[in-house]
Amino acid sequence: MTVDYVQVLSGPEQMNAMLTYSKGERRVPVIVEGDKVTIGFEGKT
């Protein structure tokens, strides 16, 4: 399993990638496992 940590505040490309996965939600963490995306510490999918 590969884990990539992305600092969304380090540049617009990283922020845009996070927003694409989270469908515009500005909450972290955004965890992507295959087709499943989990947003925030509460585990909203």
C-alpha cells in the first residue's frame, strides 16, 4: 500500500486536487482508497 501525504497549503495544484476528491469541501483529512473517498475526521463518505 502506498501512502501520499499532500500539504494543501503548499500550492494551488495540491489544493485543487484535494477539492476535486472532496467535491469542493474544504475539510481535511481527505483519504482516497481506490474509489472510496473519506472526508474529515468523522469519516463522511
